[in-house]
Amino acid sequence: MTKHTAKGFEMLKHFLFLILIILTANSLAFEGEYLFDNPTYTDVQLSPDGKIMAVKAEVEEKFVIIFIDTKQNKPVNIVSLAGSQEVGDFGWVNNERVVMTIKYRKPWVKELSSYGELFAINYDGSQSEMIYGYQSGEQQVGSNIKKKKSIRGWANIIDMLPEDKEHILISSTPWSASRDKLSTVYKLNTYSGKLVKKIAKAPISYASFVTDETGEVVIATGRDEDNNQQVFIRRGEEWQKLSQSGFGSSFIPLTVTKSGNELYVLDRYQQDKTGLFTFNLDDLSFKHIYTNKNVDITNVSRTIDKRNIYAIRVDDGRPAYVLIEQELDEAKIFRLLTQSFPGKKLDITSHTEDGSKYVVRVSSDTDPGAFYLYDSNKNQLGLIFKYYPKIDERKLQTMEPITFTSSDDYNVHGFFTQAVGNNTTNPLVILVHGGPHARDYWGFSAQVQYLAQNGFSVLQVNFRGSTGYGEAFKEAGHEQWGGNIQRDIYESYLWAVKNKKVDENNVCIMGASFGGYSAIQSAVKYPDVYRCSVANAGVYDLPHLFNEGDVKDLSFGESYLSMTLGTDEEKMKLFSPNYHADKIKAALFLAHGEKDVRAPYEHVVRLRKSLDRIDKPYEWFVLEKETHGFHDPVNQSAYMKKVVHFLKSHLTMN
């Protein structure tokens, strides 16, 4: 199952080479193509006793785990899974053992795949074991009785059970196209791979579970066929279903409080924005803790054992943090770290049991991400790994939060990144996010930086329908994909012109997924505004979403599509670029992956046929092995190079 690089010269030589890249990073010339590399380092976690550091890294185009002796600061083992298997997410079970998800790199598709398997191994390479999945079953010699069960399902780790040095708690969901089969909660032995105890059966599809400080399941949430969230509390061996009126529209249970009878939850209970509450498990009452007046809570920082929370993050422009449970050691350390990295995003990824050492991940708009080691006894902080060692951060452009008022009085937020040279006559690219129920955040973006380095200012807008700004703002985008949403995007361009960020009529629009749809639909709706459109992985025939794609395969897929698009087919066709190709004046660049199941390839084929019928020219960039968006760094780089050439041929450059 695994290949272990021999302890000794070869492994040490390779590891020292990776360290050398970090130490010399700032002396490297800035090369835009480095922006699309996979990150060299993506996760760093200390063992509970702090003696070993586990580092997920890309080595020879494959994700592996490097185990480092922290005292001697040298590798003791590199674990690389066999064949097409690669390391996914991982965590320490105890001081010697880690458990990880498995990813597959298949030759016919560029996006890494997963079949829900779990694999465990000791840091010295011993006792390697597939502990969950369809390949985990073993036959006893001369017998048809399996030593452990082979399961055709997806595993999700619920609780690492820090008090138990052998077992973890998982949910097991049987394979299905819709993934809506009911999951079962088990206690899983990480050494033998045996499901030693069945804990509970999920009461709802797509279930998520929360445990208390003893590892007992206390609550489950999921979605029904009408796309309504359902909440269930565990009462002994039974589930109690809560009334829909008993919670808000975004009930997300987090952890059980120290009292034992309350949960920290994120919700919109009797309000528009997502805030932090406590929810009493006995009388089902809510108590408000914190809500930001402008934005939803973005993220919650949990203790390493996942049994408590110590901070919440809000993103009203740049990220800001509010401390919770300030007496916790992690809260105190987190406060110190925010002072060391003001204005940056940060997360504690792990720490030792005694709290003497912490690993923290830090990033910003001009910092793609780095890991630091904090020694609390010595009050010392030191860099250990950068996500992208080859990128010279001094060449990256800052991202400015912006706000404007739409013509119908919505407050619309976004970000502006000036092109290199800070010249207001630089051409503008409006880069539209996917979703539409998603949002852009302040932070590092490879696409934004690549465009800025090549002479294009970039405007990102969180149009109505985006998440993060309350329920009313998100719902304002329903049935308005081709209408008011595109008007918000257009009015962001007017903001840029008014504020002298760009000359008038020197703008292109670009995006992927919903952003790809917007790039073409905006060219239909505003034919005299955009000189060109770059669309990747877009949907261009809205009624066709009800017939093909993985959204419709979800048990609540049709309800979701009806809610967001409506049920009026004529209105959907009105908002579908495929039916209005004759209105497009902008130059077009169409990109797609043939293996896309979110926005099936058929969408761009239909648009192409419509364009061909009217002899409308376009550039075509279709990749056979890509899915929804481009995942191979080589393909991403090739795509962006062609995009920049296309933009330069249609916009006026300085």
C-alpha cells in the first residue's frame, strides 16, 4: 500500500533541497507561472507530545507526508502511497499514528478523486493499514470470513476522540450518485480497521454530527428533499426532530459548551445575519452571543480537540477576529498571534498537549500562505514552511476592499486590485466569482495576481445572491441570474469609472462556473460595455440544468434549482445566453473541461452551435481531461497565458 523512502541520504538530500527553496525564495525572479503551481506545503501538524512534525507536501508531483524529528530538525520518514493514491487530509490519533483520507490521480481526469477511504500509518512507516473503504476487507486464509469489513461508502471523521488512543468516530455513507443515503456513526479502530461499535443511524440525508466532551453524539443536521434544513437532538437511543420554527435558516452546531447542556451554534435565528448563539439542549432556547451588523460570521476557530471554540472571524472587507472563551489557553495564544500578524488571516493548525508549541498558518492578499512555529515557553516565533516557496511576495499587488450603492439601494461590496505600475489608465478585468451562492474574500488569488502582473487592474464584486451579507441579500439574487445580478456587476464597472480606477470602455469580463455564465450573459445584456468576455465552465442554457449535471442528481437538487432559477421556462430562456447569441458584440473566449459534471460540456457545445449559426467568431480552449474548472497546474498556466494574450488583443494597454 505504501512506499517509504529509505531513511538516510536520499530522503535527507531531497528534504534539504525543499528547505533550500524556502531560504532562497526572495532571491528568485518573479515568474507568473509559479502562481499556478500546486502549493509545495499544504498542512503541518505536531504530534501531541511535539516530538514529530507531520508535513503534507508535494514531492515529484505527488502529495506525501514528511515526518520530521523536531528535536534534531531532520526527516525520519516520508510516506508516499502506492500507485495513483495520494495523501489527502490527515490528523494524529496519538503520538505515533496518523489517519488520512486517500485521493486518486487518474490518467483520464486531472481533478483528484476520492472514494471515501481512510488509511492509517505510524510515523516510522510501520503498521500501515487501509482502515475504511471498499479495499479494506481482508480474507482469512482458508476461510470466507473477513477479518475486517469492506465498505462501499464514504467516511467522514466526526471526532478524533483525543481521550482514546486507538479509535476515532466516523460517519459511513453508502455509495450512491446522489449521496443521499442515510449514514451510520461508528467507532473505528485505527489499528485493525474494525468497526467496533455502531453508535447511531442518521435521521436525515447529508447528515453532519456534533459530539460532546465524552465523544457522544448529541445532534445531527441535514437537508430534506425540499432543500429544507432539519435538526435532530439525540435523546438516549432516539432522535428528537425540532420544529422548523425552533431554529433559524442557517443552523450550524459547533461544540458543546462547558456546561454540557448548551451548544455553540451559528444561525440566523430571528435575524438576517448569521451570528453566534448558544442553544440549550434541554429547553431548546437560544441566547445571542455576537452578530456583526454588516456581514455574516465567516469562520469559527475551534480548539485542536474540536471540543470548544475560541474565536470567530468576520470579513467586512479585510478579516477581523472576535475572541470567545478568552480564558482558554488557545484564545490567549491566538490574541498574541493576531498582534504579531496584524491584518492577516491566521489559524492554529495544531499544538502540543502541554501547550508549549503551536503551529500557525498565516496568509494575506500579498502572502500566499506560510506556517510558523510558536514556542510559548520562549515566546519565540519562527517561519517553517511557505505554501509557494518560489513566489516573491514583494511583487504581489494589494487588494483594496470597496463598497458602492446599487441603483436600487443595495450595499454591494467587492475588491479592487491595481495593475502593476498603479496607472489609472490600465485596462480593467471584472473577475466574477462562481456560485452564485458564494463570495470573494480579501486574500491571495493566483488569477488576480497574474492579471495584475500582466498589466490589468482587477475588480471583483460580491453581487446580490452572494453569501456572507445576510439572508435577504442572498435571496435578492433568486430568479435574477441574468437580471439584477448582472446589473450589480455592470454597476461595479460604473463605480470603477467614477472613481477613476479605469478609463471608460476599456473593460473585459471574465469568470468561471457562474462567473463564466455571467461573462456571456453580461455581454448579452450590455453589448456596448464589454469589449471581450472570457468564460470558463459556464452554464449557458438554464432550463438544461434540470436535465443534466450533478446538481439535479441531489435529492434536493430540483428544489434548489427551482428556488434559485424559478420554474418559468420562458424567463429562464430569457436569461440564457444560448438563445441570444445574436446580441453579443464582445469578443469571446470559451473554455471548458469535457469531464465537467457540474456545468456539463453540453452547455458550451450548445453555445458554440448558436454562435456558429450567426458566424460569430470566438476562441476555443477545451481540455479533454479537465472537470469543473482546470485543476492541473500546467493547464491552468496554459489557460491564463492564452487569456492574457486574448485580453491584450482586445483592450488598450499602456
